[in-house]
Amino acid sequence: MMAGSPPGSPAPGSSPSPGPPPAPGSPPAPGSLPTAPLSRGGPRVTRLVFGGAPIGGLYTPVGEDAARATLEAAWAAGIRTFDTAPHYGAGLSERRFGEFLAGRPRGDYVLSTKVGRLLVPAESGSARADEFPAEPPGLARVRDYSRDGALASLESSLRRLGTDRVDIALIHDPDDHAAQALDGAYPALAELRAQGVIGAVGVGMNQTELLEWFLPRADLDCVLIAGRYTLLDVRAAASLLPECQRRGVAVLAGGVFNSGILADPEPGARYNYRPAPPAVLDRARQIKAACARHGLPVGAAALHFTLGHPAVTAALVGARSPDEIRDDVGYLATPVPGALFDELAEAGLIPATPR
């Protein structure tokens, strides 16, 4: 395996199949973005989904005005699908979404949140998560994938979001709680789906194996897989994405920039939420250099690569400023030639794709 290849990536010269080369299509009109159906009878989502972790203060605090301006920029750019979670800033992201979306017609946007982490009063009075250093004090996260836990979590989310329903409810990171999630949270969400309180049910994780475990055991509308189908990590292509295609389960791809390294591979860049190892940083720089030879920003190549797989319905992009959102929408509107991916494959930087 090439130095710096992510676990699960095929070695150069093998015959992997991460999906056909991207087809960029026509740039969207100003203020609009292409949409795709999430599932049978489910909501249509914009091909770019606003990911709410950064405005919840992921790694760096984001002020109220900056968060509002970022959401305004996303709306102006045509993004109409918004994903959040109680985990993101201990409810801060959900509250900011709710305040921003208040007054907008409920049928004009798609809203996604998650269950699995209950927010409860912290005994010490402050229990901030390390990755959200400036979140409101006094709350602790408790993992709870039971039926009652899922219902309580969703009820609290609805209050923060200021709505009576969400379009997508995801079971969030049940890595060590798969049985409880399957027996507790999933049936509760499925009942709410049948009642019309939520529009679609899914599971969101950073790993492929457990998502594959859920597929034959639950009637899922979608999965959210973060960081596992990107220019740096294609392990989801081995079996998760084909199985989702076979079952008609939509794939929402998060982490398309692998924590930012594929948008700006400079010293200090993160990869999978941690400081990037030198070999990964070097590989990302080589990809960026190849993009520069084609006159393209590396972020455009990263986004089109992920969206080019036929199993991927939409990509989540997190942002903490209007400029970041405008960059992301610009990446989507930038045609990316297949010759770039041929060059990256020939250099052993990404797996070869079948023609």
C-alpha cells in the first residue's frame, strides 16, 4: 500500500471500483441548487447540505452574528437542506438553526437532526466537550439509544429547533451501542415516521462496518457516512455504497474535505478530526498540485469526486463563515474534467476508476 493511503484503500495497481468518474453537469442557476430524492416518498434534498457542527463551535467559537451570516449565505446560495445534532455545541447549533429558520415556510427546507446523545444538567456545572470549547456550560452528554432516550432527545431537539417535525432523524454514532440502537431508537423513529412526525430514518457514523450491519436489520431511508468516500479515503466504496444502491438507501456523504485538509492542505490541517499525519498531508498536497495544473481548486475536485459516485445523493459541507459557503457552492459549479482523476489515479494518489 502507498505511504499515506488510508486504511481500507486499495494498493496502486489493484482493481478497485470506487465509482465512475464524476460528471459535473451544468452549473446551478444563482440562488438555486440541484436536488435529489432522499428515498421512496421521502423529501428531496439539495445536493449540498449545510452541516451544522462548525456553527456549533467545532474547534473554534463562532459568534452569533457570524453564525447567522453563514446561514444567510447558505440560504442565498440555494442550500435548502440543513443537518444538525444535539452534540454540536450542546444544542447551540440546533438553537441557531431554529432562530434562523423561524418564519421561513416550513415546506421550503429540509431539516435533519440526530438522536443518541441526551443533554442533561452536569453535576459540576460545566461539562464542555473538547471539540466544542465554547459551548454553553452546565450540560453533559449521556449516551442513550433506548426508545425513551430517542424520544426524549427528539422532543428536546424540536424545542430548540422551534418546529413540530424534522424531515430526517438519524441515529448518531451508535458505535458501542448497536443492539440498543436497533432495538430501541430505531423502532421509536420508525413509528414516528409512520405517524408523519419525521420524514425519513437513518444512521449517521464515521465507520462503514456498522452501517452495513444496520442495512439488512432496519428499514432505513438513508445513511450518513462521514469521511469514508473522499479523495483520501474510499473505503465506503468497497461494499457500503454498492449495498446502499442495491437496497435503495440514500447516502449522505459528510466530511468530503476530511476535516478541511482537502480544502486547504497546509501545516496544521486536520484529517479525520485530528492533526493530519505528515504522510497524509503530503498526499493531499500532491492532489492539490495536480488540481493546480488543471487550473482547479482542490476543494472542487474533492466535492465532485464524492458526488460522482452514483450511490451518493448529497454531500454535507460544514462552514463557519459566508466565504466558506460561497467557496463550497463555487466548487459545485466548477466543471471538473475526468482527465484530472485519470492523472491522480495514474500517480497512485486515488484508486483507478472503471471506464
